[in-house]
Amino acid sequence: MAQLFPKWINRLPLIAAAVPFLGVILVGGAWYYGSPKYTDVGYRPVQPVPYSHALHVGELGLDCRYCHTSVEVSPVANVPPTQTCMNCHTTVLRDSEKLAPIRESAATGKRMRWVRVHNLPDYAYFNHSIHVHAGVGCVTCHGKIHEMEVVTQVQPLSMGWCLDCHRDPGPNLRPPEEVTNMQWFPSKNHAEFAQRVIEERQIRPPVDCSGCHR
């Protein structure tokens, strides 16, 4: 008696099992390679003037707030104006060719076009001053900036990444006076410190949509 079905029919169970597996791979690949962890981490644009945080912060010891003056009082961490650079560079390396755009900006009043590295979308509300006063260190979001010759994004700054901290802020808290200290490390009893701070200051980061999407 002739066979009713061709031999390739025997492979159908294998094909049926492979389709969901391939689907998971495709969805997982799209999820990862389209996520901020892949697309944004490592972003390091070329700036109009090379600025080494490794030199200014790491070696010379400039505090973050010398240039980013509004982080304690404003939702926005300002990009420093040209005059901040000229406070030093009227005398330090005053004839450097690399600093020619800075001198031109100071002479003409035309502001420098710095390229923002950590740039959240408009639909996400973020307040720098709240995080600073809560005791979230600069390195938590910006990484070891004091070691960077070129500022590079090291965290995805995605919704999931932010929510991980909002749900459990303790590990990222430090004394407010240490927020800009790049060399600060938590002590062995950091969990106790964090719990005490959370209770004393009633730190309750929002985890609902309206907390960041207003």
C-alpha cells in the first residue's frame, strides 16, 4: 500500500518545536539590540573642544559643582558657560590652539555648542537636585567621570534601570556631602546607614508612571 504522506511530514514536530525557539531568539535580539543598554551605553560624541575630566577632576580635583553649578538647586544639570572656562584659561594655557574656540566664544559672546552626552527624552522628567539632596552620588549615573579623557555614557538610563534604583535606593545612597566625591566607598554597615537615611528623610522614590511621565 502506498504511503499517504511524504517523508518530510515526519519533520513537522521538529519544525513546530523550532518555531517558538526562533521566535524567542528574534524577540530577544530585537529587545536587546534596540535597548538603551546597547544603543546608548558607550556613546562618546566628539566635542568642539577636547575636555579631559581625568585631568580637571581626577588630577586637579575640581568639584563637579564648579562647572555644573545648578545641580543642587535645579532639575537641570547645566552645561557650563564659556566664562567658567575662562576663569582659569585667561592665564592657564591662554595661547593654546585647542582652546581657540573658547577664546572666540568669550570674545564674541557666541555660546559654545557642547554636545550633551547624558540626554534623557523629553517625556521623562528627571530632577537633579532631588537626587543630589537624597544622597545619590554622581558616579551612580555618570560612572567614574574622574577617569574619563572623553565623557562616555556608562549606564543605559532606561526606565527599567531607573526603576531598579527607585525600588531599592539603599545601595546608591551616600551622605549628601559626599555626592561629588569620586573616591567615596560605602562602609561595611552601609545597609544600616541606608535604612536609617531612608527612614529619617522619608525617601520614597516614585514607582508609578506619573512619577517620571508628567
